[in-house]
Amino acid sequence: MRSRIVLHRAVGRADQDVADELGVSRLTVGKWRRRFLVKHLDGLLDEPRSGTPRKTKDHQIERVITTTLESLPKDATHWSTRGLAKQLGLSHMTIARIWRAFGLKPHLAETFKLSIDPLFIEKVRDIVGLCLAPPDRARVLCVDEKSKIQALDRTQPLLPMRPGQVERRTHDYVRHGTTSLFAALDIATGTVIGKCRRRHRSKEFRDFLDLIDREVPPKLDVHLVIDNASTHKTPLIHRWLLRHPRFRLHFTPTSSFWINQVERFFVTLTEKQIRRGVHRSTIALEQAIESHLATYNRDPRPFRWTRTADLGQDVWGARAPRGSW
């Protein structure tokens, strides 16, 4: 930060302009500019501070980092603070401070998935183009199915939340069947066309296409962003598309569900209705989903695309204030 302040001032920029760009105060810019003019690079170093000197030596810190990154314990898949402290003869608090300072978190692991679709770039550009610049006189819908939604009931009544006590429920449950939600998210308005069906076949998908055809005004073309599920590519669907030439399908790359915006709606549905819901029958579950859809569509908020196709797969975001993301 101090070096950037000096470099920006070296090209003649004003203190306030530098402060605004770097997110610091004007006094901070002036302070480090003056120190550099007096002591040059030495002026950018920290001056001696009061307090107990650091007891952990540089070579010990280096050994902690190297051991964490380049080795594994004999009895585990990753190091713990106490395990590494015993191995290196340091306290576990020292290990924790070093890990925190260098952003090391051996106890955490994340997953990733790379698409091997040979047309990955072309498909991404096609779908991102639809989101950033939808065609005129057309409706762009992101379509998918949330299948096998379980109607779950707990084995004992819920214990409601009260001051000082969170809601409690039994860990075990009774399942009363499943349903599948067919949904189409309008990227321009945020509204969702949805229908629950007990089975998940191409026949049900064709019926859902009929529903979309009735909901979208006849004068508009319909662009569907859709995944590569087998139910979307059967001869039944091909024949239906031939009879409805205004429908155009845009397939997502394989293993790239993140690019379909309706998946974000499914996350909202799960968080607000399904995960903690208690449903004693499939009919009750479907009624709850339909009620959620009706409430959602009374105040729809579209998702705003935040990345271009050139910036890769990071296209997720959150539901934002009306009219934006």
C-alpha cells in the first residue's frame, strides 16, 4: 500500500485522488509521501514498536509453513494445530497464529468440477450473450427440473423457538413420497413458471413445454436455456419442437449447472420452503411449493448477470434489490 501511494504520487497525482483510489485517507497519503522524501525506501518500513518482542524465529515460521504444505501426519489426512505443535516442539497457539497469518486452513477442503464439453466456450458465449443482451421480441427462459423433492415429516412434533432456545426437531423422519418441480425463470422479469409432477419423464417435460407455450404471448419467440438431460432430447421432444418453431433451445455445457439461472431459484426454494418444511403428504408438499411460487411471483426480482464470458465460470450471485442483482 505504501509503495503504491509513492508510485501514484510520483506521476503527479493529487493526494486526494490517490486516497480515493486506494481507499485510504488523504492524511495517510501525505504521511508516507513525506517519509519517502526524507528516508527513501527506509521511510516505508515500520518503526520499532513497544511491546514484547516476537519469540518465534523466522526459521521456525518457515518450518511450520513448509511442514504444513509439504507433508502429512502419519495418522491423518491433514495437520491439526496440536499434532503439528507436537511434531515441531511449539505450542498449538503458535501454530494457530502462524496459520492465521498466512491464511492456511488444513481442516478445510473444497470441491471443483471442470467441464470437458468440446463446445464449452461456444455454449458459454451463447448463453452469456442471451443474459447480457436478450433478443428483441423474444422471451428468454432458464428451464430445469428439481427432481425427487421429498415430503418429509418428523417422527415427533417440533419444539418451537423461544427466547434462549432455537427450534428443535428430531433427527429422524418419515418420508411420504416425492415430487418434481418443472420451472422456467424469466431472466428479464424474474418471474417463474412452475409445475409439480409426480414423475420426471420426457412426457412430463413436453407437458411443461405446453404450459410455457400457453403462458408466453404468441407474438414472442421463446429461447430456452436448458441442460443436457436425456428427457430433453427424446424423439417426443424433437417432434414437439418441430411443431413449435418459435422455440429455440440453448444447451448448457456438460457439468456446468452454474450457468443456468433457474438453479439459483432452486437454492432459494430449498432454503425458504423445503429444507425445514414439514409435509405429511406429497400433496401438502406440492401445495407448499405452489404457494411459494405464487408469493415469489408477486414481487419478482431478476438476477443480474455479473460476469462476461471471458471471465470464466464465476457467474453466481445473490438475489438483490428490485430490478438488479
